Amino acid sequence: MGRIDVVRQVVTCTACELREGCTGPVPFRGDPGGIVVVGEAPGEQEDRSGRPFIGPAGHKLTDLLAEVGIYPDGYVNTVSCFPHGTPTPGHVEACEHNKWAQIDLLDPTYLLLVGKVALKGMRSELELKRGRGRPLVVNDRLCFGTYHPAAALRNSSYEAAMRSDLARFKDLVDAGRDRWMEFIPPSCAACPVDPVYYEPDGLGWCAVHLPTTVAPLYEAILAAQHDDLEAARVRSGQRRDHALAAVEAAADPDWMAQAWDVLVEYLRTHAEFFVDDFWNDTGLAKPREARALGPLVMRAARQDLMVKSGVFRKSTASNMTEKPVWRSLIHVT
Ligand code: SF4
């Protein structure tokens, strides 16, 4: 859809009851570019003017972003009509098609999600407290959540937290997509499930493992959130090795031996290793021992049998997570 089609779709939408209580839906503003801000919904001023992010919260956000040297290319709202309060999940769902039509038109590399509604509109399982300040990937867009600027206007501690979030966002944007993807873990550190929480230093946890077993660790990581990124990567690597060693120790040794042979043979006959393809191509028994593939992949990497190619593909196991594609170093043509 072109620009006019997208604007027409938004301003003529009557898909939910919010339309009846507002002046009219407020479409995006801006042009295609690298960074687009995704907000919650139009406020009173935006409703009157028909332009997003022009009220006090919008100005606050512009100021905070300018402090760290970020000048967004566009602004989109999760819900396009003035909700007279906080939009409900039903409103978010009703307006989903408008949000994505506008984002796809602007086609940014990075989405800055401001506030709970914007974050949960992308990843419904994430709470702002734990979802903010870390890189995510949704529909191939690199996303990063922080507080809504209205919270910063109300409370200086939110403003301070937002400042540090935005500084980290700037670091990650400057580092580029590949670096960003290094912080996206392919699976929970304790099991093979796709993580729902991404930590700032590249470790991930599924919903089962995070809340009780890892919460203190998680809080410690939050405290260290703004340490040097490289130091964080080292800590992450150490902890990942530890988690992988525990998985390996718990696995069936016969399965491990068989799977290692299959993996090495696969690397001889395939230029690339992508975990979904590997399972499909080899027919290796998967369900119970799937987690044990992680240590074998790392062993193969340590033995210089494969390296990360820098390419990521969406996993069929999840419509939210990209996983790394590895390059075989022993592929025989
Ligand atoms: Fe349509 Fe979104 Fe407005 Fe509801 S909030 S009427 S879905 S534009």
C-alpha cells in the first residue's frame, strides 16, 4: 500500500468503539527511515490536531531523544483513536492492522516502543518492568521498549530510567543490526523453548524458568544494565556455558554420542546449519533431548567445525524469534 492508501485506511477506520468518542483517527507522521517511535494512542491535543506526538508527552520524548542524539524518522500509535484513558487489549487488537500498515509503510530498521501499551502491543507476555531497556525482534523489526514520556513528566525517577534506556538504545542502534542480534538469545538458557524475556546481556529465559529460579539473578543484571556492553557479553558467555554444561550433564549420553556423529556428518554435507532445517533434514529424535543440541552446537563451534554466519532466519517454531544461521567449516563440495 502507498502512503495515501495507508492514511485513508486509518482515517476511515471504524473497527472499534473508540471511533465514536474521538474527533477522528490520527495517522502516522514522518517518512520512511531508520527509527520509528511507536506510542500508545493520541492524547487530547493530538485528537484535536490530527497529528501524533505533538502534546507535552511528545515534546518530552523529543527532548529526551535529542539528548542522546536520536532524531526519529516517524511516529506511529498502537491505537489510532483518542481513547479517553488507557486503550484495552481489545482496542489494541482491533487497531493492529492499522499499526502494521503504518510501520510497514515507514519500513524502519528500529522501533522504539514507548510505554506499556506499545510494548505489550508487540509482545503481549512482556511487562514493562522487565521488557524495557532490552533488544527484541518482532516481525523482523528490531524493537526496544522504554517508559512512556508521560510517566517521565509525572515522576523524575521514570525520567532518569528513560534517559538510561534511551542511551542504551542509541548504543545498540550505533552498533548495528548484527550486534543487536547478538543480544537475542536463540532459546531459554535452561530449556529449548524460545525465550520470552531477553536480558540486556544476551541471555534469555522462558516464562517457566524466569520468575522463580532466575529472578534474583535477573535483578542483578538489571543493576548492571549500563555497564560496558562487552563486559556484559563476557558475563553472558560464562553463564551460558554454565547453563549448557548443566544441560549436557543431564542428557542421555547415548543420544549425545549419536547426535554428535549426525551433526558432524551434517556439517560435512551442508554449507549451512540452521536448527529448524537440521531437525527436519536429519530426522534425529527431537522432543525430549532437543535442548541437548545446544551444547553440541557450541562444541562444534569450539572445535572450529562451524561459525555463526551473521545471518538470522525466522524460526518456524515461533513467529517472533530469529535464530542464527551457522556456516559449516568442514563442508565438502
Ligand atoms: Fe479503527 Fe483503531 Fe480507531 Fe478502533 S482505534 S476505530 S481500530 S482506527
